[in-house]
Amino acid sequence: MRGYALADSELVSFDRQFRARCRVQRPDRYRLLDALPADEPRIARGGGVSYVGASFGNAAISQELGAFDRLLAFDAERGLLTVEAGARVGDLQRFALAHGWYLPVTPGHPKASVGGCIAADVHGKNPARDGTFRGWVEAIELQSPARPHAIASERQNAELFAATFAGFGLTGTLTRVTLRLARPPSALVLRRVPVRDLAEAAKVLRDAANAPVLYGWHDGRPGHFGRGVIRIGLVDDAAASAAPASKPLTAARDLPAALQPLPVALWNRAGIAAANTWLGARWCRPGQSPMALGEALFPLNGARTYFAGYGRAGLAEAQWLLPHVRFDAFAEALRELVERDRPRIALIASKLFAGVADGLRFDGNGISLAIQVPAPAQSGQRAFLEALAELALAHGGRPNLIKESTLDGSVARRAFAGFAEARARLAAHNPGGLHTSELARRIGL
């Protein structure tokens, strides 16, 4: 079939809000990446765990890179690791830890590919300390029918390098990546700090900015809004002195790429109330306990039932980064919105950021809130997400484009001051819109 084979498959986003019947290519040789007709729309697909339709849709052929998962070179002295872009971060972490290194910034799902982490410029467990994925990438290699094979870094093809992070796969197909690793903590202890509301949570997050692991869980119910706990993972010096220099990844169970939903959705009002009450009793107590590094790196390993509990209809997540000076006012206005509209919020997660807002990347200096709700098809749920977006925009918020399926181009243009410039930079590296996806169509990239 002209040097390549295509399968007809139904692909579904992780949040289950977008599905499409797609043509899928599963190449196992580099020459097959170039076997498609030069004018055929395409998009790279890694682990298939993006919340939104970032790796399929919009009449594009999805090129699955699961066969391109090799670890190619390792400098054990400097902590430099070269991998193929389809390598999974769970496999990468296991290799690195076995050799006394680790990658500080990874998403919560061990099946996420390295290429996908670059395309979304993901953040990890404390972006205020460790930044986003971009800060740990030494060099990348891309190919596209629109230009010759390219190597890019901060020093070579720097514009292409910068555009590829949070470029959502539109600058070309990533093939190889060289990563900078760090020495892992030998032992962690999890400290729990209960908080009454989001304003108190913000203060605790700022005070613990240098912790290796730092994030909050919060109740989103009216009358309980913002109550929760900040989880602070600190190096346990006493345990570290007796621990070996490197340890295997203890929580290494790999989730399936697409979690199978339960036949009945658990997260109705009664289910949300029961879960929040149980989690409040279990987590919202001061204290500390040992924390496995695998638990810190891949929290989704312990959340299978939670995500399956959304049922076949799935979920929607809205994640917004608010500047520090506006956060308390935003949090109070959000509480009032929740009290008035009474949406079903399954959870709220908070994180601290200390980066620079650039292009379409989810980064900046402030505090992010990720708000997960059951399937937004119901008018009340969708209306809440729209009101949330307006509220966040009014307080200078910045959305995470890779997380929310309901966010459209008009909101994106208002949220990113340099949206037109970022889109133009992507177009310069993607002539004719050869690389495209459902996310690119919906946002207008």
C-alpha cells in the first residue's frame, strides 16, 4: 500500500469528550514516517493519554510512535539520556533510577511519551522548583515533509526549538530527544498541612516552594469549598543517610492508555459527597509519613477507580494559572460562583508556579487550580465551565490548552496576549497546516 499501511480506528481523548474514526499509521521504521504522501495531513501520537484530542482528528492521519521507544545513549557521568520520542516516561524513569538519576518533571501518567511531554510542555509535581519539561531537554530532532530533517536546541535552530514546546505537535514529528537528568532524592517524607480555604492554601504553597513534591487537594462542594490539604514531599535526611544511592521505581504499575470506564458513573452528588468526606477524614489531618518516589512521580497509578468512576460520559478538566496578586480575589469569586450555581465538582488541585509566561505554554508566576467535573454535556455543568473561564480571564488567568476540551479559540485569543504571534510562529514551521489535530482545529492553530 505505497510503502505504508493504515488502519481504521476509533480514537478517544483521555477525558472522553472527543472521539473520531481515524486513519492510523503504526510505523516501525524511520523511512515509513516519510512514506505518506507529502501533502497528507498528519499528527504524531504517543501514549494516547492527552486529555484533549491533540493526537488525532481534523482529517489527519495519526502516526503512532509506540515502536520508536528505544533508549539510545546514556552519559552516566553527566546525566544525559537520548531516547526516541515514543519512549514512555515510566520506562525512562525506571532506567534512570536504576542508574542513580531521574527526570524531575513528568506528568502523572507513566504511559505518556517523551514526545507528548514536549508537545504539551508538561509540568510535574512542583513547577515552582523544577519548571516545565522544556527546562530538562537538551536537544530534539524533528522531521516533516515541509523541510529537511532538523536538529534543534537552545543554540541550534533556537526558534524551532522554542516553538515545539507547547506546539502540540504542529512543528513536525519528534523522533529523538536528549534529556538532562538530576540526582533523585534517596527518601521522601510526605508532610500534610490541612487548610481551611484556597487563600490559606496559597500561603502554605508559597512557604514550601522548594519542596521536591508540592500540590494541594481541595473539596469543591458548596459549604466546603476550598477545604483540603497541601501535600509536601520533603527529603527525609534521616532515612536518606541509610538508603542506597538509587532505588527501583516502587509504584511502577502501568495504567492502560485509556482507562476503562465503569458502566455506572460514581460521581453524582452523593458519590462526590461520600468521596470528599472520606478523603477529608483520611488526608486532612496534620502529620507526615514515608512517601514512595513512584507515588510522587505517577499519582495516576493510585487513581484508576477515580477516573473510571466518571463512567462512559467522562470528565472535563479546567486548569487555570492565576497571578499571585489576583489569586485571593479570584478564589473568593470562585467560591461565590460555586455557592450560587452549585456545579458538581469532583476535585480541585492546586500547584505553585514560578516561571515565565511565553507563547502558549502553561507557565508563569502564580498558583494554578485544576478543577475536574463530570461530563459537561449537561447545560448546568457547561455553563459553570464557561463562567469559570470568564472569571479567570477577568483576573488575568492563563489556561492549560492541553487539559480542557470545552475551551475554544475565542477564549484562547483573549487569554494569551501573544496568541496571534504564537500561532504565526507555529505556522512558519508548519506550512500549509500539514500537521493538524482536533485541538488545533478547535483552538484555531
